[in-house]
Amino acid sequence: MSSGILTAEIAEPYAQALLSLGRDSDQLEALNQSVIDLLALMDESDELTQFLASPVVEAPAKKAVLKQVMGDANQYLVNFLLLLVDRGRIALLKPILKQFQALVRELNQTVLAEVTSAVELSDEQKETVRQKVLSMTSARQVELNTSIDPDLLGGVIIKVGSQIVDASLRGQLRRIGLQLSSATAR
């Protein structure tokens, strides 16, 4: 069994439990925002991620750092993190939180669109992408995750689930090249 599948099988019940906790306490939105903030912090700090995942660091040290880092964040999330330390699952924090986000999106009928562009998109361009994704899906809302790839030259690549819309200049040039090569092969 692949480690990715195993990680997903372990992450799913914890993500479901966190979702249930948020719904039962009527704090799902606040909890989701705290999760977004924590994931952003972990993306910025590889040291924190490595510290939490380290089997050498003992549970009390991990708990102390988590309490300090989380400060006055959502108390349900803080308690959940401490539970993960107690259960020896804190190393799977990112997959658990990402699965939680996927469950929240599903509950809110929101799709995640990963948008790669050559330059930073303006608010107007982001809204255009949002409308395009809404027309492609049956979702009520669209959450954009944007990134920049200067190699694109221009345009965007939009990925929603397994669908990819390549409206980049590089993609258009590649398609033209394929058409030309197939035309000369005849």
C-alpha cells in the first residue's frame, strides 16, 4: 500500500472529526479560518513543520510550542492539535488540515481552482476566472489558489479537480507546434 493512500486513510477520520466538532459547536467558519492561518504559517516555516514531525522531540515540547504558536486561536483547533500530539499523529497535520478544508469546501459546495499565471492577477481578472470556473462546474462558490510561473509568458492555467484549462501563451504555442508538425507529417 502506498504511503499516500495510507496517509489519506489516517487523515480522513481526523478531518471528519474536526469537521464534526466545528459543525456541532457552530464554529465551522472560525475553525476553517484558523486552519487556513495555520497552514499558511506551516508553509512559511519549514522549521515548525519539521519540529512537529520529528520523532525525537517529545510530546510536552511539541504541545508547548503549539500553545505558544497558536496563541488565542480557535480553542477547538488548539485542543485538536494537542490531541494529535497525544495520539502520535501530529506529523500528519498538513494532510489532515488539507482534508478538512476539502470537506468544508464540499459542505459549502465550493470548488478549489488552482490558477497559475505569468504575473499577479488583478481583482478583475480573478473575478473573470471565478466566473469561468462557476460556468464549468455546478458549484455555488469558487476558492482561488493562485501562483505565478514566469515561464508561462502570458495567460493562465486553471485546474479544477482533474479538469485543466490551459489558456497560457506557452500552451497555445505548444498546440500550434503540434498542429504544424502533424500538418507537415501528412
